[in-house]
Amino acid sequence: MSRVINFNAGPAGLPLPALERARDEFIEFGKSGMSIMEHSHRGKDYEGVHNEAIALLKELLAVPATHEVLFMQGGAHLQFSTIPLNFLPPGKTADYVITGNWANVAASEAKKLGALGVGKVNVAGNTEVEKKFTRVPTQAELKLTPDATYVHTTSNNTIFGTQFQAFPDTGAVPHICDMSSDILSRKLDVSKFGMIYAGAQKNIGPSGVTVVIVKKDALARCTRPIPSMLDYRIHVKKESLYNTPSTVGIFVIEQVLQWIQDEGGLSAIHARNEDKAARLYAELDRTAFWRPHANPDSRSRMNVTWRIHNPDLEAVFIKEATAVGLNGLKGHRDVGGLRASIYNACPTESVDALIAFMKDFEKRNG
Amino acid sequence: MSRVINFNAGPAGLPLPALERARDEFIEFGKSGMSIMEHSHRGKDYEGVHNEAIALLKELLAVPATHEVLFMQGGAHLQFSTIPLNFLPPGKTADYVITGNWANVAASEAKKLGALGVGKVNVAGNTEVEKKFTRVPTQAELKLTPDATYVHTTSNNTIFGTQFQAFPDTGAVPHICDMSSDILSRKLDVSKFGMIYAGAQKNIGPSGVTVVIVKKDALARCTRPIPSMLDYRIHVKKESLYNTPSTVGIFVIEQVLQWIQDEGGLSAIHARNEDKAARLYAELDRTAFWRPHANPDSRSRMNVTWRIHNPDLEAVFIKEATAVGLNGLKGHRDVGGLRASIYNACPTESVDALIAFMKDFEKRNG
């Protein structure tokens, strides 16, 4: 077997040691005589996996005792509706900061729920210019509602390759953040957030699991009946075992989290991610042959987006890169050009291989 | 490795050939140089898996062209809310037939949504006696609403071990059925249902995927805005790729469906399941030492429930059975006693091993 170099935006590459560990126990978990998928989610074998995955997340992210970690289903997308159902009562307002496509969808799903009696959505900031986003807003630009029930932001934007380097200050208003594409990529002060959520398929594990980190005292705000599966209070009370979770997904997540810890935890991962991104942006800034998309102060460490000065060369670049084993570099259609997603599992050597290919490509086409 | 005999109620045993196939490709899918979990859900490799799993479900269940097969998330539990949001407009009534705990939860989740403006729930039948269910209702017992928007039933009840042998006739009213615990266990006329749904973790594959089979013309009934992730119209239009599904779950499901086909399809599986259940019920009827729970005409072919004439022996039975490798036989607390879940992946030999143990146990304790 030869592993290709994978720059997919998500589902993304997973660390090989985590995959190998999961594969080795895929048919028999421990000495239990059955796969983890065949264990009851209420039996001690699966509960060990479940609790260990939650404990590792708490440890790696230094989650304070004020917050609880949940595993849910339906991706970040279902959270877009679940958040206002829980936290946006009739007559109240929530602030949304629009920095990319997913932030837009989060706001429009919340607006849609007006028909089911939830409160109002205020767009507190929007950096869209001619259907593109090249930056996140400054604090001064935000028009926050003083008595909002929450402020919603999107930490990192996979499509446009922008990222908050410092998060907005939301004052006393709970800050709810979609960190689907950069959770576990850098150190984080969880205590500053009312809620953090993330689809697993970038830095956490396979798709089909959503990680939610919610401040417990925020949950008292929800007083009306909502579907039980969308009720954070129930999932907190039942420790994410109200219904059967994706047991195979959480089993793989446990292996990925263990790998992060083996690598030295978030400090080491953070430093490596900064270094990888710095190398790639240095190449993009070296020559006018490349045209980096995001503003320097808003550049994502996870998704690096750029065009070529002559756009006709972009298709050639992708074809030749794929031929030498550099996969997943085609930019999203909303930006065009090229995108390298360099999540946690992408090693520095893969970034170096891409840079070497880029230098060679410029030489041949410059 | 030695595989234990697994009578778990769910997540349940999976066929070993399917597990082995998934394990063999767990790190490298085909010759793609990466795991299926690392492929984009919009790339051709994953799409092949996705489409093949849907095609196999359509073929095995002979799904007519009037119906579409969807993969969703959140288990049957999230469907309990999703169904009324889609199909129960204000001012209308839906009929629920209560034959066990999950049917009860389905009805109570629908009632809860009155607060979000959905219509009324009518209990059209309820076979509960002293907090227990021992049978499903007869057609004559049902009090169906003539202009109901749908009738909801639960095909098989894992806790009490009852099952509809013939489904109620709902006339022109769409019949929506939770088949979580017996889908793919027997031949089925899908054309008779407005919708069928099932959590995957009994006969389909790992937990974390929900299969929905919905009649397309029923979807026009939903006209108000609901969360996109709960909107069947969107999932039909996007072919279950509106958001990132559980790609690893659907990959394992593809292997399980392939195994069912290799075994001879639903005719062969159906015959084997009838035979397995007949052997076990024959043992239960052979001696007054055992006290089968369900009425003979409502007996489940998937979950066989019984007590011992002297309940003190039940804990002894479970302990000794576990010691000889017969796992998962403890009954649900609502019934007590014993339960053997004998889903598709449970071979006839496992049922025979249980029967042999039972005969020996009676001899020693009778």
C-alpha cells in the first residue's frame, strides 16, 4: 500500500497510527470476542471508549468544569437549527457574524425557524464583497446587539481560507462558535465560549459525529418544548447516551485523540500547524506568479487558498500535481484556483512536497 | 481471536464476512491510497460506495420507483420529531398505534411539537396492560381517523418481543412504520407504505445511520419552513449528500447488504429467520419451566422474550450462559427475565447452542 498525500478539505486525511489502531481492533475489540460496533452502547466495553474519548477531549482542550462535552449527530448543519431552538426564544435577538458560506447558512437556518416561533436574527457583521470573502471583520466593525441571547461566529472558513486569529469580544453575551474546520488545531480558552461545536470530519475523526462543548449554565435559558434529540439539556443529562450514538465513529475519534496526545498535545500540534502554514504562505508571497486569496491578517492555518496569475494554468497545476500524488488541491468553485487543506494529520513533509512542486511548476511555466 | 455468540438487542452482531471486508479496506479503499473515511463525500470513490449501498437496499427490498431511499442521521429517535414536522400540519391529526416503549416515545415526541405548531396526535390503538405489552392489536381494535395525515406503527418491539405478522390496513391514509428492529429480516411490500424508517444498528450495519424509504408524492404535503436537515424534500433532491453523511457507517452497510445478497437475498434470510424463531419458540413451548412473554400470534422473530417459572433462576441462567459464551441474554428491565435477539447475523448454530444450554439448564434446575 502507498498512502497518497491528501489535501482534501473534509472529510480529510486521518493520522495513520490512529487508522492502524482502529483497523487492528476492527473485528475484535480488546479480548471481547466482538467488534466495538457489535457491543451495546450501554455495556461496559463501549462505555469505556465513550468516556475515554470525552476525557481526552476535555484534557486536550482544557475544558473547564463549567462546560460539558457532548457527541451528537447531524453535523454542524443540524446545529444551525438546534442552536436557535435551544437559545433563541420568541422576542429575542441573536447576532450572526457572516464570514463565509457556512456562516451564511447558519444564519439562514436560524431565520427559517421564525416560522416555528424562534426569535430574530441580526447580522452583526458581514465581510462579503462581490460574492467573495477575503477577511474576517475587526472588532470595531461589529454591530453587536447589547441584549442578544448569543453571538454566533465561524472560526475558520474552509472555502475562502480565512480564520479568526483573535476572536471577537462579545462581552457578557454568550459566544457560540462553529469550529468545524479548526478545532484541536490550536490552543483555545474554552471558558470564553458559551458553546463550541464542530463536525468531526476535519481534525477529530470520521464524519457522522458532532462534538459540542456547552456551558452548562446556559442551558437554563431553554424553557419551551423542543425535539428531545435537539435538546442539549437531555444530552448533558444522559451523557451523550440518550440514543445510540455512532459507536464506530467515536471509537475512531478516541484513536485520533490518543494520537494528538502522543504527538505532544495541542501545544505541539499548534506549533506544527503554524510552521506548516508559514512555509506555504512564504511560498505564496515569494513570487507574483501566485495570487494568495485571503488578506494576510485573516489567513487560515488550515485551508490555504490561492490563484495563479494566469488562471489558465490552474487546471494544468491540478492535473500535474495529482499525477505526482498530491491530491485534493482543486479550489472550491466559489473561489476557483487552488486550495491546500493542511489539517492536523497533514505532515510537514507533505507541505514541503507541495512547495517543491510549486517551485518547479513556476520554473516551467513562469 | 474467538467470536462470542452475541444475542445483543442492538447494536447487534454483524456478519463476520462483512466485518472482514470492511477491515481489509479500512486503511486503503481500493487502490486509492487512503481510507474511505478520508475521501471527500463528493468524490467518485465515496460516491460509488454511497450509490451501491442505496442500489442494494432498493434491490433487496424491491423498492418501487415511487419511493426513494435516504441515509440520514440521529437514529429512529430523530425521525420521531422529523415525521410530524414534515407530515403533520396545524389543524390535522395523525394516528399512532402504541405497541411498546418506542411507539410511545414516537407519539410523545410528536405531541411535544404542538408547541412548535404541528397538528394533533390521536392514539388509534394501545395494547398496554399493567405497564406491559404482550401483543399487537387486531385490525378491528384500531380506531383510525378517516382523514388522518398518516398512521404510525412500530413493526417489531425489541423490549417486549412482539411483532406485527400482518400490518394494519390504513386504507388511503399513508402508513409510516418504524422498522428499526426488523427491516431486511423478511420480505416486504414497500408499495404499501408512505414511509419506512430504521436505525441501522440491528440488521443494516453500525449505529449512526438511519435508513428512510419515503414515497415521493407524500413530500408535497410539507409546505412550511422546517430545519433543512429534517426536510425529506431536501435529502431526496440532494440524494442524501446535502451534508456529510457517516461515510464509514455507509461503507460498512454496503458490506452487510452485499452479505445479505450473497446469502440469497431476503427470501433466504426470511426463511432462515422463521426457522430460527420456530426452533426457539418450540423450546419455550416444550415445558412449563419457561414462560414465554409474548402472545403466540404476536411473537417476534427477532427478539424472543421469556421468564423462568421460578424468577430466582434468571440471574443464575444469565451468569452460566455468559460463562459458556452465550452473551447478551438479559431481558430489558421493563419485562425482566431473558431475551435472545436473533437478528439476521445470528446463525442457526447460535440458536441451537442456546437451546442446548436451555435444555441442560432445565435438567439441572427443573
